Amino acid sequence: MDLHIKAIDGGVTLDCHITPRSSRRTIRGVRNGALAVSLQSPPVDGQANAELIKFISKLLGIPKSNVQIIKGQLSRHKSLIIHDVNIEDVIRLLSD
């Protein structure tokens, strides 16, 4: 997996490329170093952002409050900070 993920103090940062309004919620692989994620919600009123946070937290088994969008609130290209996890755990859980 050629995923751009970086360890920071207390967690990791992760870039995502989002496709809203998909038929199902899924990880589609890696696109230009970013995790490619399909979401069912439309990109309206923060619905897709909320679904992304919920989806990533569920995949990693962590509280939603541990996942934050730090860049790209209004874009398909987003940067996340995920607290209380390490790179190895994220890669293992996302590749299952």
C-alpha cells in the first residue's frame, strides 16, 4: 500500500480522497498516496465529512472524537488527524 501516512505525537495524519453519493461506503484503495473512500452521503451541510469521520472511527475501533478533518473541509481531498493510533495499526486495519 503506497499510502501517505505520517506519525505525529499522539497519532497519525492521513490524506483521503472522497467520492460522495456512492452506492455504498467502502475503501477503494489508494489514489495518489491518499486513501480513496466512497461515501453515501452528499457533500452538503457537512454530511459527507460526518460520514467520513464515523466510517474511519468505526474501521479503527476508536471514538469519533479521535478523528478530525484538519484540511479540506469543502474539498474531496482531505487531511485527517487520528489520535491514539499508530501507523502500523492504521495500515493493518484499513487493508483488511
